[in-house]
Amino acid sequence: MATRQSISLSEPNAEWLKSQVESQEYASHSEVINDLIRQRRKQDEEALTRTRLLLIQAENRLASEGYSTLSVEDIKKAVLAKKG
């Protein structure tokens, strides 16, 4: 069931929204807004999936290699050496 909302848009955003409907890319303002929200939700889900994967990889690396014995300063030097 759709929920009716009232929103305020800046003039440039309102013009862009209007142009999307006028170009017949979308049938209505609501369709544009819903599509933008769907796209953002998908991006957020993908970012969360990437973050979870990186955490799992880090946990697996820790399990196999253990913790580093290097100091923070040693790690900084190693990173800077790789960049240089």
C-alpha cells in the first residue's frame, strides 16, 4: 500500500524532477522519487555487503596469521614505503 507524503524541494531539484516527467522517462513525480529511493537502497545494500565481506576477510586473515607485532609507527613506515 502506498503512503502519501508531502515533501519540499529546492528549485533546481523541482525543475529536474519536472524534466524527468516531461521527457517521458517517468510517468509521474512519484515514480521518479521511488526509483531514486530504490537505487539508493540498492547502493546501501551493496556497500553493506562489501563491508561485511571485508570484515570476514579480516577475521579470516587474523585467524590464519594472528595479530601483528609491529608498532603503529612501524606500520605507518611500511605503508609510506609502499607508496614511495
